[in-house]
Amino acid sequence: MRIHLLSSLFLFSLFLFSFSSSPHRVSSQPASFPPRGWNSYDSFDWILSEVDYLQSAEMISQRLQPYGYEYAVVDYLWYRKNVPGAYPDSLGFDVIDEWGRLIPDPDRWPSSEDGKGFTEVAQKVQSVGLKFGIHVMRGLSRQAYDANTPILDTTTGSAYEESGRQWRAKDIGITERACGWMPHGFMSVNTKLGAGRAFLRSLYEQYAEWGVDFVKHDCVFGNDLDVDEITFVSEVLQKLNRPILYSVSPGVIPTPVMAKDISGLVNMYRVTGDDWDTWGDVAAHFDVSRDFAAANKIGAKGLLGRSWPDLDMLPIGWLTNAGSNRGPHRLSNLNLDEQKTQMTLWAMARSPIMFGGDVRRLDETTSSLITNPFILEINSFSTNNMEFPYVTGTKVSTNKTTNHSQRTGRSLKEVGTSHTQFVGFTSCNHPKVNSWSVKALDQDVDQICWKESMGSHEPLCLYKRKPLLPSDDGRLTCNQGGFHLFASDGMEFCLDASPRKKRASKEFTSGSFFRCRSDASQVSLHSQFPDI
């Protein structure tokens, strides 16, 4: 998809989608809709404390939970001591129990002392109407491997024994399968061994005992794919006495073909690398979204419910830097148009929406962006979402002239200021863009209407008229204060949409285009974002 910094609303013309009939995000089935919540990574990296987390959860409950944000997720290394020398791939700073299982660092998470783990934190989060989530890594920690800890058999409450001997961490760890981005931290376990399965079972049963509602399982997908571990963890989660939403990560070099092996075992799976606050990171998600939509993976069958390709957290608001060992100290580098574009794409791709900024410092602009009702409704209820391949767009240089081909690949080009953009429509003879009729109302105005019935609604119509102000041939423009789509004599163009599908609002509103700016020639869809 050829896109550069387009207005987020123009994206609506690049995707096709319709709405399902249900108006509420209520279902007993896990992940019936794309999960929505907050994750601590973008704002705290790994140094999150219990105080910071509970403050954040309180703000999520007050300001975001009414909009469907229900998960509050503690990201990675909650078990690492925040002391000099500790960093993401350091060795020897983790807190583990006698069975080699990671437990919260009591200095950062004081309520975890005396073997309570995250129990009290989970209870506090759930008491304000949220669900508690944690990040975990693949397999076994290097620290537990080096200590050669015994393995807990949860069926007996004692060390795992088989074939007349007691099994330990070095019997199950696969050192040659270390995590690609944290090689000193974690490794896979041999799930073909009873001891390996016993170790993984003891981990997830402990998470359930703590009251965990969401697990983000890292370093098991993409180029670190471990189908065996994902499969066994999924089996364990199905047998627990409480539902736990299952998310897997990272998504470096994922493909829809790879997703076929695991999408039915999980509820979310990351399909990109870490998304940070640069336009390059945002732009990289367009083709990925297209490919997974085309493969019918959006909302496919998942663990006890559905599964969703995950485009990663939204890095907006107050953030930190990856690996900085600092909390939130800077604003997102994405400008407002880029943030709108990202939020719109995430909604149309029906990605899980996990806000990454410091929710304690949530400003009105950011709040309005991530709680926009129309955008969230698309994220929850739209169906059959896919790229519309008959419109292309890219930024063009100012004052570039327009050339038109003979009968195919018709293109319309805006010319003017730095806001200049190129909008291209494919041949009007294409069978998928032939549902519009054109009727001349007078010598200056054509009425363009959707030909098929819209039931009780009036037909959806746009109007094309000759420019009232002089303009170069082939220019798409509008006069001051107008809402008109102009084209010069002899210029053909075509539109495609599906207005018979349900819209998010109960009524169709008038005005399909932005009011023209005084400094630019432009065309855009009617904004669903307020002017913020």
C-alpha cells in the first residue's frame, strides 16, 4: 500500500468494512472482540513499581474503562531487581523461588512478600473493575538453569520424579534455543519431557492462583517461534479454573502462514516488531495489516474464543525510551496527524488496542483520540475488513503537474501547499467499482449516487461540479468554504463504497468532505475525529 502521511480519515477510503449487528462489547466468550487496555512498557520500560502501577490502574478505571479498556498489564522483568548493573539482558538479578519460578521483586512490589506473588495487586485492580495482566518470557530463566533448581510437580506438591530420579532445570533447558533478543535471560524447555511439561504447568497454575487474567507470553512467535511451548501452554490454560487471555509475542518476521500454526491456540499474537513513536514504525504496519486481513485471520477461532493479529501498543502521550531504565519523561514524537492515522489503522485492522502512554498524565487531546466512539466502534464491530486495492495515495511535491492516462489508472491530484497529496482511482471499468451512477443535474453539476437500494435511507450521493475558480487542468480543488469535488472537462473518475452496510451512528450525517482550508486544495472524507 503506497501511503505517506495521509490524513487519518482518508484511510477510510483505503479499507472496506461493514458493521456487525451487536452494539455492545458483552460476551461470555474470551476475546470475542479485540482486547483493549493499557500496557506499561512504552512508559516505564521494565522499572515499573507497585505504586506506579496501582496509580495507573486507578486512572484507567476512571477515564478509560468506560470505553472498553479493561486490561492493565505489567510488562516485562517485574522479577528483576532495580539495582546498578541490572538491565534487560543482564544475568543474576532476578528473584526466583525454590522451584526456579520467577516471582515479583519485593523491593518494587512489596505486597508480594511472604510468597503472595501478585495476589494482592490483582485483587486491587479487579476491585476497580479491571483485569490484571502480566508479561512472561519463554521457557526457563538462565538464572534457574544455572542454579539447577528442582521442578515442582503440582499434582504431588513436591519435586518432580520420573524413572526413579528427581528432575532439575538442567534436564529440561535447551541452551541452544535461547531467546533471540534476550540470550542471557531465557531459553526454551523440552516439552517432550514430562519434567518440561511439569515446569510449564507449575508456572501457569501459579499465575492462576495469583488471580492473573491476561498473560503476554514473549519470545515464542515470529523468528523465535516455539509451537511446542505455545501448544502446551494453551492446553494448560484450557484446564485452569479461571479464564486467562493468552497473548504471544514478539512478532518479528511473522507471516500469515506462520499464524496458521498458532492462531487457534491463542487470543492475540504480535505481527510486528516493537512499535515506537516514529512514522517509519507506523507506516510499516500497513502492509502487515493488509496481509493478515487478506488471510482471514482477523477474529479467527482462538483459545476458547477468538484470536486477533496484534499491531502492538500505541506509543502516544508520555513515554520512556526502550532500555533507558527510566520512567515516562518525554512526549511522543508522533505529531497529531500521525497519531490519528495510527489509531485509525489499528481500528480498521481490528487490532487489540493497548495504550502505552503514562495514563496518569493523560491529556485531553490524547484522551479524545483513544476514546473516539466512532473509531472504537469500528474496532469492535466492523467485519470483512480488507484493503481496498482500487485507491492509492502518496505525498507529492508542491506544484507538480498532473498527467492522465488514456482509459485506465485514472488519477486525480491535489496541487498547492505542503499539504499536497495524490489520490488515484483505478479504471472505472473495473467490476468492483461499477456501483455508482452519474446523472447531470445541469450543465455544471453531476450527481453521483450509489445505485443499489439503501432501504429506508435516501440514496447516498456526492456532487461533482466544474470549478468556480480558475484552476489548472486536472486539478482537484474546492472554492473557499465549499464542500464540492471539482474536476475539469473530460476527466473521468470513479468511487466505490458500500453504504448499504450499517454505519456506526444511528443517522447518516450530511457533508462527506472536510471544509476547505484557505491555504490548500484538498479532498478528504468527513472527519470522525473532533478538531483537537
